[in-house]
Amino acid sequence: MRYTKIAIVEGWAGVDQGGELLDELRRKACRTGADASLLLESAGQVTPLHLYRATSDDLSEEVSSGANLEPGHYLHKEEHIPKIGEPGHSGYCVDAVAIVYDRDRR
């Protein structure tokens, strides 16, 4: 069956929101007047938190570069949990298109 792409539909969600993400993508596609949505790519990742992995060797480059580091700098850096959409976040991203079926079969 032939179809026409009418909109790009993208979404990001946390690890525990995979089902909600797909439901929201369907709703977004329907709002455009689409007959269906076509998933192009879906990816998920879980980024473990490795706290206290830094050693003096790991920090030597930052220190030698003359960076003005505050006490506990590497701990703050290691404890940072990236938000959805930031590099290193845990979660899912989905790329899709909203489509309408071509009704005219000439």
C-alpha cells in the first residue's frame, strides 16, 4: 500500500516510560491527521553510575590544564545524572513519521 509522510514525530522518555512514549507518539501522529505512524528508529540505553572511579591519574589531565577545580569537583561530575535528552542519559528515543495512506490507486 502506498503512503505519504506528513510529519516527523520524535520522542524521548525515561527507562520506565517506554510504553507511555509509544502511546504519546501515536497521539501526536493522530493530531496531524495521520492514518498511522511508522517507526523509523528506536533506541534505548541504560548508563550505569560508576561513582568514585576517578583516580589521581584520571584527574591529572584536568589539573595539568590549569582548570580551577573546586574541592569535590570530580564527585559532583560523577554524581550528575543526565536529564532526558542529555548525552549519557538512561532512557529511550524514538524517531517516527506520521503517514496517510494514498487512497487513489491509479
